[in-house]
Amino acid sequence: MLSIKNMSVVIADKKVIDGLDLEVKAGEVHAIMGLNGCGKSTLLKAIAGSYETSVKGKLEFLNQDMLELDSSARAVLGVFMSFQNPVEIPGVNTTYFLKSAINELRLARGQEPVISPEFMKDLKENIEFLGINKDILKRAINVGFSGGEKKKSEILQMMMLKPKLMMLDEIDSGLDIDALKSVANGINKIRDKDSAVILVTHYNRLLEYVKPDKVHILQDGKIIKSGDFSLAKDLEDKGYEDVLK
Amino acid sequence: MYSNKQVSYYIYFEDFKVIKLNLPKSVSYESSGCLVFQENIDLNIYIRYTPTNASMDKLEIVLKKDVDVNIYMEYTGARFSYIINLSKFDLYKNAKLNISQVYKLDSSAVYSSSSYVNLQEKASLKMFKLFFSGLQVQSSSKVALAYDSDINIKALLLSKLSQKYIFSCEVLHNEDKSRSRVYSKQVLKDDSTCVFDARTTVQKDTKHCEAYQASHALVLDEGAHIFAKPHLEIYTDELKASHGSTVGELDVDAIAYLNSRGISEKNAKGILVNAFINELLDLDYEEAKKSLLRLLGQTDEE
Amino acid sequence: MSSQIEKLLDTEYKLGFVTDIESDQAPLGLNEEIIRFISEKKKDPQWMLDWRLKAYKMWLKMDEPSWAHLTHQKIDYQNISYYSAPKQNIKSLDEVDPKILATYEKLGIPLEEQKLLVGIAVDAVFDSVSVKTTFHEKLKELGIIFCSISDAIKDYPDLVKKYLASVVPMGDNYFACLNAAVFTDGTFAYIPKGVRCPMELSTYFRINALNTGQFERTLIIAEEDSYVSYNEGCSAPMRDESQLHAAVVELITLKNAEIKYSTIQNWYPGDINAKGGIYNFVTKRGKCLGDNSKISWTQVETGSAITWKYPSCLLIGDNSHGEFYSVAITSLAQQADTGSKMTHIGKNTSSTIISKGISALKGSNTYRGLVKIRPSALNSRNFTQCDSLLIGNQCSAHTYPYIDVQNTTAKLEHEATTSKLSDEELFYARSRGLSEEQAISLIVNGFCKEVLNKLPMEFAVEARALLSLTLEGSVG
């Protein structure tokens, strides 16, 4: 469903991704690992169409050329990225924001706007599922949220929007084990044979709950080694240097 | 603005003459332009001005002791006219006035209004001003505060094309424990100009006054011009005073975040402008807020 | 508490003493003849005399500005002597009048020792003529020109002609125009391309002769990729008549250049009844002409009866940056109307204004600032913070910011607070064992810290000492 060939990405005048290839099929879970600054976040931003990135090469999603689409058009197609540091937007109510986003998706797909009671029911279920305090719905997006609340709020948005490609940028950082479990449960709940997940992480603990089909090691803007879950375990046991020998 | 159900009391002016009037007995209106409130009025009073010719007139609103009134004022029409309006608000001890003034003028109108506000002991005035139509609108208020009185002025200036809006407000803290809040937001489009001109003076030998001023501008187009003068004059040390002022464009990261959730660029900007305005529209009466939002073409969900 | 402060404030002006030297003085009044007299004394070339006369004619048609939040006796411009100079011609340090040297010593700047101890080149201006300059040799090696403006007019006429009045035009304002007509001396500095001036350049000004106005003119040019830090310090002896001071300072930075300009102003403030004291009307402006250039103004204003001063920056080059850091203390019956003007013209220009005003006794302190963003100044930024501290209920503090934006990509923030020196704070500090004086000094120092930290090291020591002196005599 996602096909990347010889992609290079420039961010803040620096070439961060250089000649990267990646194929992700529906139903798969991919984990991307690597040292800080190797380009993991940039890769996700490029796929999501961040204004910060300038991309060259081939980037296709569901057989569509993504480079011609802006980030909202990509989101409508089903691309979702959770932000490592979610943006705080004062004054914009979280519930209202979610409803607007869902209606944009439905509009693009030729569907009627969502009906409020159904939307609220769905929202409440997901909130309970993730163990989020109801108050955040009344608050402005991410404003005054704790680190954990922000991450859960990203997953909540993902569960509501039901994307086809879920890209999660260090969703596990700063979470305690209970929060990590509920985040993992959220991911597992909505993924199916038609959707794919890309996880960017430093640790294996998330991968214990969301089992990756493929693990990639990113270095100097390229994928230099791919393997299955055992690669991630090797990394944890031996460290990058030994694995890359 | 209000449906008939909500507004049973009104006074309509055309060319500053009363053309329609329905006021409770306790309210007297003199032809010299003086409206005197003797008792509390539970319902909103609706005042509408529709000048058609270049003209000048005045209105005086007096609230007697302990009287509590809500007023909604609308300035409409004034096609190709230059209008000067003088108004005076006199609040006796403990009186409470909640007033919204909306400039819903013809796009060719030039309007200049000067208000003199006098608050006696423990009186309180809440004022909301909305500028969004008329070629050039200037509103100046001069406020004098007595012991423990309180004024809260909020102004929302939404300018476009070559409109020029000037909001100026001068507050004088004459006695102890008086409080003032002057808060304005401006959203500028096209080649429009907005001026925020506030001066708050805390007089000598007063104690425990509180003065606050803030102005925030959102500039959406190249040609727009914002001029802010948040001035404070302090002649005593027993007080709390501060002001803040910002000018900026929409936050690109916030737009990008909304985009990444599938919201188009145009809608994302709309949402953010709405959020910017909404904070100020946090009015006491829900109805006024809803009508205002409808007026502005904004959705009023949540 | 207030009686204690008043007692502290009553302390006599520490730097108030008069040096008795024969002056070569112009008669009172201003007319064409006087300007010719000054010009002759200064041995001006013809073009300079013509320039002065042109300014004088312009000045006659101008009016004294009245918009500032200041009240003072009308200045009688015909009751001022526009020229005064020590009679002696000094060729070496040994020839300097011992009385002058003693004066400097009282100010804590022993000229002879400076060379050895501080490593600062000092161009000391006593009244209107440069008495002594040091370190010329060292600076010359680097190609740095650091001399009096009158020498520069004679020795580097091309540079002076090119840049004089290029930042502050002759008719910019009433006082600048007066200065253009009658300026007697001042400092000239030229930093050539690629040179980082290795030492702080300094000048100490001192008003001395009776009824003499001081009309200094300073011009500093930093060529591409150069850097200079310039310190200006002032102090005046006690005097009953009000004295007029109308200086002009012009700074120019070319591509990648940086000028740091620091001032300590401690002219005689007059007494509690507004008797005496210096009227200080100064025009200071810098022009960031080149891309990535930077101008930084830092000022500590503790003296003068009247201060009228707005060190400003014209940010013309792309990515250029302007800064203004100010501490202004008004005590007794002092009045200050000071602030900054940042005009953004180039792309990505940024500016910072931090102003701290302290008012005590009958002092009146006004911040007046303009931040202007022209349509061409894409992505420009400004941050302004102006805080006022009031001590006692007879003083006043005013903030008059003007924000003028003609551009969508600009981002501006302005913050201001007004607070009093609270009894709680004092009590807290005193309960930890500090004396009232120490407590006040501590709080005031904390209030100004952001600005004091911006001063060059050598200067910061003096600033703190002066602050303590003023504050020992006023708030700490």
C-alpha cells in the first residue's frame, strides 16, 4: 500500500533522507529503529507531507503519487501521523476539532456529515477504552495536557479517524507501563488486514504489544538492515554497533 | 438581533428620532435624548440606530442606584453618510449595566462615536463592541471611575478591504479600589487598518486600583496595517497594573497539525481565526454570543 | 519604611564637586557670530562651517518638542555659552592639569592607571575639548581610528562627510539640529573591515564650566565583519543653574558587523525641589545598513533632572538585529522620558527592547517606544518588555508603547508590568537578616538584572557601584 523508492528528503536545508526504499503492505506492522538524528521522524514527516520537508523520488500510497498532495489531502486518503511533540492550539476545542476532521474525511468520501449522538458515543467509548480523563474533550487541543495525555490524545484522534496508514512517532516515550498498554491496545483495536502501521521507537517494550512483521534500521538517511522481530531483540541485547558489524 | 420573544423592550431611532418605542413604565425617555432607568429590567433592552443622513446627535443613559440593566445596541445603515454620535453613560451607586454595541453599518458609512462614562461608587459596566462593517468607524470612550467601581470593555475589530477602525479608550482611576479591563482583538484582512488606542491613568493618592490592558492582532493579508498604543500612566504605587500586546499571523505549526488530520488549509485557517475570536466572544449572555457568531458567519458549535 | 527611604535619598550627590580651571569661553547667546567663533576655535574646514550655518538656519525655524511627559522651566537658549575649553594645550599625560586628573580619580577612573590596569582606551572629554586620548598607537596598528570628532573632521574628511548626519539628519529634531550647529567635540571611531576591536573603547564626559551647554557628537562606523564595544560614561558636578546637554550619537554597521554601545549617565540630578540639574536631550540612533549586522544599546540612566532619550535602530539589512536594554532611575524630582524606536525595513530583522524604570520620591519615569514594521520587513520579530517599579506614592511611572505593523508575517510581543516595592518583599528579605538598605538594593538589583548583565564587565562593576551610590542615596 505504501511504496517508497529512492526517496530523498531535505529538512531545514539539510539532506536527512537519502535514497531510501521501503515497501509496506496492507496488514503489516513495520518498526523503524535507529540512533537519534538518523532521520526516523523526518521519514514520517515526509510521508505525511509536512511543510518543513522537501521530497524527491517516488512516494506512492494506494497507487497514488503522494508528492502532488498536500498534507490534508493525504490525511483524507488515510495517512495518519502521531506527532512526537503534538502542537498546542489554544482556543480550539478538542471535540469540535475532531468532529471537523471527521467531517472533512466524510465529505471527501462523499458521505454525509457525522451524526452528533453517534459521534459522541464513539468518542466516549474510545475515551474509556484508552482511560483518558473526559475533561480533555472540553479543553483546547493539547493545551495544558500532560505528556501522557498528549500521547493518548493522539491515539484517540487516530481511533476516531480510522486511518489506513498509522505512523506513530515515539508514541511510547514518556509513558508508564499502564499507559503504554492502553496505547498499544488502541493501535491493535483499529488495525486490520486493510491497514498498516509504522512505528518509530527506541525501545522494544512497545513492540512486545504491537508485534512488528518487519524491523528496519535507519542510518545516514538509508535503511541499512531489515529483518523480523528478532532484529529488534538483537538490537536490545547487543546494541547498534554489534548488530551492524 | 434577538428574536421578538427575547426582546419585548426596544427603542428604534431613525435619523436620531424615535420611530418605535416600547419601554416599561419605570424607564423614562426624554426627547432631549435621555434614557433614565429607575428600576431593574429583567429583559434585554434593544436600541437600534438607523441614520440616513449626515447628522449628529446624542444619547444619555442613566442608571439610578442599584439598577441592573442589559442593553443591546445596534448601529445600522448610514449609507454614504458621515455620522457623529455622542453618548453618555451615567451609573449611580451600585448600578450595573451590561451593554453590547454592534456597528452593523453600510459599507459606505463613516461613523464617529464618543462616549463619556461615569461610574459612581461600586457601579459596574460591562461593554462589548463589535466593529465589522462601515467604511470608517471610530469609537472613543472616556471613563471615570469612582470607589470600588468596575469597567470591563471588550472590543472586537474585524476589518477588511479598505476599512479603517479606530477603538480608543481612556480610563481614569479617580478613587480607590477601582478596576478596569480594556481588552481588544483585531483581525485584519486586505488593505484595512485598525487602531487600538488606550490610555489608563491611575491618579495620585489612590489605593488598590487594578488596571489591565491587552491588545492582540491577527494580520491575515499583506496590505493590512495595525497600530497599537497601549498606554499606562501611573501616579501611585499601591496598585496592580499590566498590559500586553501581540501582533502576529496564524501559527504555521497549528495549521500543519490541523492539515495532518485532514482539515483543508482554508478550513484550518477558519478554525484558528475562530479560536482567536472566540476567546473574546465569551459573553455573559449566550443569546448575544450566538447571534454574533451567526452574524460573523462562524459556526457556533460547542 | 518611607521615612527611611527619604533619609537615604537625602544623601548628597556624591559626585558633586567643581573643578576650578580657567576656561576659554564663548559669550552667552547663540547667533551666526557665535557659530563662526566655535568653528574658528575648532579650526573647522570651510565645509564644516557651511554645514553648521545651514543647521543653524534650519534650527531657527523649528520648535522645541512638547510631546514628552516632561515639565521644566523654559530653556533660554540665549543664556547659554556654547563653547568652553580648558586653556592649556596638552601634549602628553604629564601635562594634564593635576586638578583634572584628581577629578577623574574621584570618579574612580585614574587616567594614568587605566592603561596599565583596565586596558581600556579612554578618550576623556573635559567640557568640550578632548583632553587626552590613550592607546592610539595600539589601535592604529589594527587600522582602527579612535579620535575626537574634530580631529576626524581634519584628518578623515571623506569618512566624516560620507557618514555624518547619515543616520540622524541635520533637521531630525530640534535638539539634534541645535547640536549640528554648535557641536564642540565628541568621539569618532572607525573599525575597518574584518577587525574585532580587542578592547572596550571608552569616553568619560563631564560638564564643568558654568553655564556651558554640552554638545557632543559621536560617530562610530563598523565596516564589514567588524566588531566594537563602546562605553560612554557621564557624571557632572553639583551646580544650581540648569544645564543643557544635547548630544547626537550615530552608529553605522555594515555587513556582519556589530556595535555594542553602553552608557552610564550620572549627570547632576538637581534637588528634591527640581532646582538645578542637567537637562539631557539626546538623539542616539544606529543604522544596521548591512545584512546580518547588529546594534545593541545598553543604558543605565541614574542622573539628570530631565532625560529625553530614545536610542533607536534602523534595521535595513536583511537579518539585522537591534537591541535596547535600559535601566532608568528617577528619584528626587527627576523626570525621564526614555525608550527606543525600532524600525524594521529588511527581511528577517529582529529586535528586543527590555526597559526597567524605577521611580522614587517625586521622580517621574516614562517609557516611550515605537516598533514599526514596514511592508518590506518580511518575517520580522520584536519582543518588548517594559517594567516599572514604584517606591513611594509621590512618584509616577508611565508606559507609552506604539506598535505599528504593516506586514502579515511580523510577530510582535509586548509586555509591561507596574509594581511597587512591596512591604512583603522587604519583610521577607529583612526576616532573612538583611538591613533595609541591603534589602532594597537586593530587590532593585534583581529588578534590573537582565539589563545590568548586558553591560561589559568593566562597566558593569561601575554601573553596580553607581546604582548602589544612587540607591544608597536613593534606593539601596
